Amino acid sequence: MKKPLSLALLFMPLAWANKQVTIVIKQMTCSLCVISVNQALRATGGVIKVKSSLKTRQAVAFVRMILITRSCLPPSLEPATATSTT
């Protein structure tokens, strides 16, 4: 019996990558806004680092992403091929 994909993902090696995300916040008008944006983004899962700028009215966040390639999948999760037994 094949195990569910979620169980298999617990035991397979995962690759991590960081992605930079820039968010434009036009309503950021004071230093308290910068602090609030930084705190809110840091409390978000997967966010590694945040830097907000009042001057540019942007927040830059570095987000951790999981990369799963086909080569990481165990053989039991490979797509089945049709076989004939006639």
C-alpha cells in the first residue's frame, strides 16, 4: 500500500531557497508605520528578514521557500505507468 504524499514529505530531503519580495505600501507615512509593518511581516511564517523604508514606502522581505524536485520523490510516489497483463 502506498503511503500518503504528506507522510512521504516528512521523510524526504528538502531544498531551501530564499526569495526577496518587495511590497509597496503607499499608506506608510510615519516611523510607527515602519515599525508596525516590520513586526507584522516578521510574525508571518516563513519570513526570515524584513526591512521597511519610509523614504521609498516599501517593505522588502526575504521569504524561505521549499523546493521539491522530481528527483527528491521516492520511487513509490513516481507516476504509475500503464501495463497490460493480457
